[in-house]
Amino acid sequence: MGKRGRDGLRCAVEHMFNYFTTTKGLHNLLWNYSPNIGANVTKYYPGDAYVDIVGLDGYYAEPTSLNIPEYASMLTYNKPLGFGDSGYSRRGRKSERIDNAVLINSIKANYPKMCYFMPWHCSWSIVCPEKCYAAHD
């Protein structure tokens, strides 16, 4: 039986890393560790040798009320830190359009060492054609 939990994840990361770098000769990849907000962010960290960038994943009802208690823990890795796989969680308000600058300003004000964010949404995108709303109806 294979390993589970933290050891299983570390084995999987090491295998992928070695496969891509040694077997396939790919040395231009960036490796990202990005647990969910609310998770034990140190529990599954695979180690500095396997991580280039760290991030936190989470969804929020309002970008001005971001609550990221894991921020300080993630800074201890001394890696570029971002807010990955993030987005607006209020379903049913597809027609509401909000400028991403609101989220950017909230991150800058409350989490100044974050260097990127990656939103997963349509209505908050910089450019969102009407067909995007129709696809979600």
C-alpha cells in the first residue's frame, strides 16, 4: 500500500520534480505550494528544494474583508508569496461587476508582501464578454 498524508504528498512531489527535471530535463519550471486558507500550511510543505513560490488559495464574499491568518506563517518560507486560486464566493450575483482594483488595494493594504494574485472568476475579470455571464446561467 502506498504512503498517505504528508509522506505520500512529499513522495508525489519528489517524484514529479525528479521526473520533470531529471528525466525530462526541464529546468525552467516554477514549483508552487499553495494550500487553502484555513489549512495547516506547514503540515504538507514539501521542502525548500521543491518549492519556488508559495501562495494561499481561498474565496471571499468581499475583497475588502480578506482574512488570511496564515499570511505570517507563509512568510517564514522566504519565498515569493501570492494569493492564488482566489475569487468571489457570492453565488447568484453573476451580473455584478466589480473592479479587480478593489481586491488589489485590499491585498496591498493588508498583506503588503504578497506579490501576485490569480483570480478565478468571470464577473471580476478585467475583460468579460457578455457570453461569460450567459455560460453560467
